[in-house]
Amino acid sequence: MHYGQARSIITHWVHIQLFTISSQICETLTNVLFAVPALRAHFSFDQIPFSLSTQHQPLQQPMARILSLLHSQTLVTLTGVRRTVVCRMSLEARARELFATAVEAVQPDAVVRRGVERKDDSLVIDGRTFALRNNLHLVGFGKAVLGMAAEAERIAGDHLVKGVISVPHGIQETLRCHGKSQMLLKDNSRIKVMEGAKHNLPDGDAQHAAQCIKQLASELTEKDLLLVLISGGGSALLPAPIPPISLEEKHDVTRRLAGAGATIQELNTVRRALSLLKGGGLAHVAHPAQVVALILSDVIGDPLDLIASGPTVRTDVWPEEVISILQSYKLSDSLPASVKEVLGRGSPRWENIKEESAGKGGVLNTVIGSNSIALKSAGRRARELGFRPVVLSGDVCGDVKAVSRLYGLLARFASSREEPAPELAAEMLRLGPEVGVESWDLCRTMQVLDEGRKEGWGATCLLAGGEPTVELTGKGRGGRNQELALRVGLELRGMELPPKGPMFLSGGTDGQDGPTDAAGAITDGGLWEEARAQGLDVEGTLKDNDSFTFLSKVSGGHRLLSPGLTGTNVMDVHMLLLPSIPIRIPNDPEADDRSLRYM
């Protein structure tokens, strides 16, 4: 059989398959047309390309004529019926459920279970297999590391030789009080827990823990496997200044640099230059052992070198670069003598080891928990609760004033019964870069929202994450999530109230928003009227950064989001719940004078 014959046979077979599928579609649609009067009145059956009794006759009309009936707007307009998921939960109850789902997805034990698989006498991590021969050692530092360590020890079993973790002061007792016993180590654990860094500041206890971690890592051989657990807050829990720099001197330099307006990148460059363990220092000390770092990210974009200042991510820092940064902020002349001595050595902190270049040992860094994972999990649950999930971005940052304005504009864009004014989209595109949202993500989101508005899709759950900032102008109690929710509530002023109007939630995944017991809050367009009815001063509240006090009073505090300590932290979760849009149904005797119906 030559090529031409084969191609002819294949083409003929494809045509038969397409014809069969088309026949099935048309038969189903024809049955629907006969059964539904509203549809039968709009179509003449001589347009159907074949009858039910002559399915094998050639198609006499373009298939597109039938397939056009599948367009959602056509069917909704003609029948007034949309296929939706029925959920009897209120909009607020669903918002709280979605936040709980997002937090549950990034619990320390859950992320370790997903990221580490035990197969006989080996661990499979990120597609790589590591042999276990009673050679596993463990270190960790961060606010969520205790729960990560408990699960890692359960998985490793007797292959774990020993471990040391540095965790926040008082966290064990706090977890017990909050009923989080699953995040605590067993009494016979081989892992030593060391608490320190009160008020999230490096101190002597944290420095002692860092020394113990360094000692453990330095004793390993090429036959050993070092599992490094890292989460938010890890930088303060792993302070190890290069001698002769003292902890106080290092802290003073970075504090003054931050006060002068240095960027986070500049701060981390200086921290790494003055530290033994940051910027890949821990991995260097552990050589020639194999190092595997499991990371629970609390930084936008999950940059490995910034999370806890990257102790397992090699970053060459030259003293000349650090001196240039300090000079630009006019701090170089007032440096302590010890810092000048270290920076005057004129070379990187360490030279390449010949065995490192030969490939012995090695480092694997893998992010097992992040804001994006939390958003994806919330999106799946949103679909189960009857929403169409749309993820805007996981990189939201910038001032809460601009962030709240963007969410308010998105709510009005999605809820508009008419074509939104072009100025609305233009302002959103202007705000996007200011708050860390790429223009591409905004355009994609607006396109989806516009299609939903035009075609009468069901309720939408717009999800986002990140870590906005608040400009402190007062001395009240609150946090960025509560202030953001309050400001979005004001942006929604004048819109319909739930369940017909939008609702907004902002919550910190660690369960704590600023120096308060709340993680965030839930607001809608009725917030302003509720506050006015209770005689509360909204403008004064914002000026004094007193969002917690305000939200505790308005409506008896029911708008606050208070899940308690969660034991994890992947920044914040934002969600804008947008109910179904009312669409026009022509010739509907039951419709009101505007011919609108909520679907």
C-alpha cells in the first residue's frame, strides 16, 4: 500500500467518525427542540440537517448551525435555565469555608506528607530518590517547622539519627493551648527543640540554636542525608554572625539600614555577608553530605534566596558590593570595627571546595507549601460550593489603599448589568503594576469576568494572595488584612448586598493579623450603613489604623475572621465572591418591567 492510498483510507475513516459524532449531537438537540416549547418556537425544523429516521443521510446544512445552539447565552436566553451547583450555605459561610480550606492545604504536616514519600528504605522527594541507611539527620528553623518536623520524623522512622530545630519562643505551649497536638513531637523524639527569637527578633537563645544546627551539619559525611526544614520567620531563628561580629552589632547594622530605606534585596545582601549560615552557608557547612531542603514559603514569588535568607541556596556575596550599599545610605563610616574587619577581607565568605566542584554531596531545594497551593485548593473547593473559581494573582503587594481600589473596581466591572465603561478597565490596568498584578493577569481576569457577565454564568469566586502593606499613621489596633477588608467594604458602598451583591474576605494564613486575635475580616457594600447606624467613625478609624476595634464593634464583631493560631504561614488569602448576574430574558411573562432575572 503506497502513501496516497493510506492517507485516503485514514481521511475517509476520520470523516465517518466525525459524521457519527455529529449525528449523535444533532439527535440529542432535536429531542430537546421537540421537548421544550420555548426552543421549538424559535427554530424551524427544516434547519435540522437530518431527521431521526435518516441519520445516515449526508449532512445538508453546516454543522456550525447546530453547534451554535450550544452557546450558553442562547440556551439561557431561550429557556431561562442554567446548570448550576446548588448550595444552601450563605455567601458568608462559604467564604469562611474557602478560607479554612486554603489554610488546611498548607498545614505543616500536610505539606510534608505531600512532598515526601517513603518507599521501603528510601525517600522520594521532588522526583528524586534518596536511600535511607540510618543516615538521616534533620535541622529546621521557622514558625511552622515544629509541625513539619513531627511529620518528617513519623515518615523517616528509625532511619532518623538526630535533629535540631529552632522555633519561636513559647510555640509548644501555644500549640497545646490551641489543640494542635499533632504538630508536637513525641516524648521519645530524636529531635531537639530549641525556642528563641522573642518578638520575632534574633536573640541569644536563637543564636545558641543556630550554633547547635551548625555543629550537627559540620559533623556529617558523604554517606549522610541532611533534611532541612524551612518556613517563614527562619531568618530570625538562625542568627550566626561571622566572628568577631556580635549578634548585637549585626542587628544594629541591619536595623539602621532598614530605617534608612534599604530594599529587601539590599538588606538580604548585607545579612548574608555578615552571616555564617545564610546565603548557602548551611549547605556549605554540611558538605559533603547530601542536603535536601523542604520549604514552606512566606515570600511573594517563592524566591529561594530570600526565604529565611536562603541558608541552602548558594549566593556569592562580595564585600565590595556590601560596602557600596552601606555607602549609598551613608552608614559606612559608622560601622563597628568588627564589621569593617569582616568586610575588609576582600573575598567571598568561602572558596570553592574541590570536592564540591566534583559533584559530591549536592543540594535539592523544593517548595512544598506556598500561597499558590493554598489558592488552588480554595479554587477546587469553590467549584464544589457552586462558584466558578478565577485566580487573579498570588503576588499582590503595595499599599492597601491601592489594593482595595482595585478589588472595588473588579467588583463593579463583574457586577455591571451593562457594558462597563472603558475608563473602568483603564484604571484597573493602571493600578495593576502598582499592586504587583501583571497586566496580563488583569486582562485575563477581566476577559473571564466579562464573558461571565455577558453569558449569564453562575457565581464567581475571584481568588488572590500576597502581602500588602499599611502606612502607619496612628496608634490603633489592627492589621493589613482587617484594614484591607474595611477599605474594600467602603469601595463596595452603594452596591447590592449579599446574596445579590459581592462579598470580600481577607485573611492571614497564620491566623494572626497584626497584634490582634483576628486573622482578617469579611465585608460587603453594607458596611458603611452599618457603621453609620452605630455611630462609628470610619474615617477616624482608618486614620488611626484602628480596624480591629472598629470591626469588633460593627455588627457585634461578626465580620471578624478568627480561626485561631493555624500553625502555618503562606502570607494572605483574598477572595471576592461575585453572585450570579441578572440577565435579560425576552418575552418572559414572569419577568419584571426590566426583564431581568437572577440565575
